Amino acid sequence: MFTGQGRFLEAQNRKLADELEKLKAKWGKETSQIKAMYQAELDEARKLLDEAVKEKARLEVRVASLEEQLEESTQRSEHHTSVTFVSC
């Protein structure tokens, strides 16, 4: 009796192991297909993100330069105004 149930359980175990392997293979295949479908979109998104980061850095440098120019202009204007008042 025990050997019959043992064989049944072994057969059930093999069946479940085979089913598990099939599911793993199917899941791996589906994952690869999904990755392939979206890889081009992911690559394009990365490219756009890299371009945006470069543009942001360029604009930050430009803003810093403009702020410096504004500060210099403000100082010259204040100096010119104070010189004008002293001259009068």
C-alpha cells in the first residue's frame, strides 16, 4: 500500500516539476518578447533623457553667465548713479 502511494506521489511530483519547467520556460520567453517589444522605446527614452540633461546643463551655464552680467550692469549703474550725485 505504501509503495503504491509512494509511486503515485513520485508521479505527481514529476508531473508538477514538468509543469513548473514549462511555466518557467513560457515566462522567460514572454519576458524576452516583451523586452524586445519595448527595447527601442527604452533606448529612445534614454537618448531623450541624456539630451535633456545636456540641455539643462547648458542652460544652467547660460543662466549663471546672464546673472553675472546683470550683477555687473547693476554695479556699474549704481556706481554711475552715485558718481552723478557726487558731481552735482
